[in-house]
Amino acid sequence: MRGNKIVLFVPLTVMIGLFIMGYMTLNQAEQVTNEELLNFVQLAAETENNNGETELRVNWQWGDFPSDGLRGAGFIEITPVDDAGEPVDFEIMDSRLLLTQSAEIIYERDQFEQGEEGIFVQFPNRADENIYYGPLGEVTITFSDLSSTAEYIEVSYYHTWEDSDITGQKGVSVRDILNEGSGKYWELQRLERLP
């Protein structure tokens, strides 16, 4: 009879111990907020020349989800600049934004807004059931020949965690509009040299 108690007691003790350790580990795991998400985003940009046209590809991917909720909006702003960092005139041949999840397109947009010095596009950061908009995306823009005027293309990725809608506001910069709000945003920049 004594042997049977040990056979029941040992596995029960191990299960309780594992449950307590798992619970403590989950509670001690670092939580990422929308404000801290900046440190967990990968942003890449690359350019290519094709028959006198310049194609820019921008990709981003979040490494984590914010613990305070997936909400607000994201913006990608593109500005061709010269070697002094000053914006130059440009002409767009084609533009496209894609949000993806599991290699499937879940959101698509081809209308970009003209900003103060470049162009920008807005996209949602939200969750609908099991579809997550915003954490993984791509922008592709084809410019007419930039080789005679631009040295770089400046890419700015903005993340907000409040309701922001700046579509239809021509001739403004995303930064200026977001600064007029509550300031709940961050910006990640890349400067891509033209080939």
C-alpha cells in the first residue's frame, strides 16, 4: 500500500512543480509596448535600375506584438534626396503597398499621397479575428529616371498607436501631422543609396 502512494505522489508533485514554473516564466516574460516596438522592427530598403527607371522595395517585419494592443496606423514616407540631403523633383511610374500574413496578401493599396517633400501611404495596424494588419508589409515604387537628380532615397516608417487618418492631406509631411496629435508615435528611417 505504501508503494502505491509514492507512485501517485511523485508524478503529482512533478506536475504541480512544472505548472508553477511555467506560470512564473510566463509572468516574468518581457512585455513589449507599442512605444518599445521600435526596437523589434526590421526595416529594409533596396533600389534597382531597370531601363532608365528606378525601383525601390521597402520591407518591414515586427519581431513581436505589442502587449498594449494592435491599433492605430502605420505610414511609409518616401523622399528622393540629393547628396546634401535636400529633396529633389521626381515622377512616379507605379506604386504599391501590400500587407501580408502567412505569404497571403491581406491588404493592398496603390494610391499614395503627395507629401511636403515626397510621397506617403497609410495602412492599418489592427487585428480582425486571426488576421493581423500591419506587422508584415512591403512597398514597391517605380520612379522615372532619378540618376541625374537624386543620390539617395530616404525611407521613413512611422508607427502610431492611436487613431490617425491623414489621407487626403496633400502637401504636408507625416511627421508634422503626427506632431500635431498626441505624439504617440515613433519613426524609423533608412537612407538607401541609388545604384
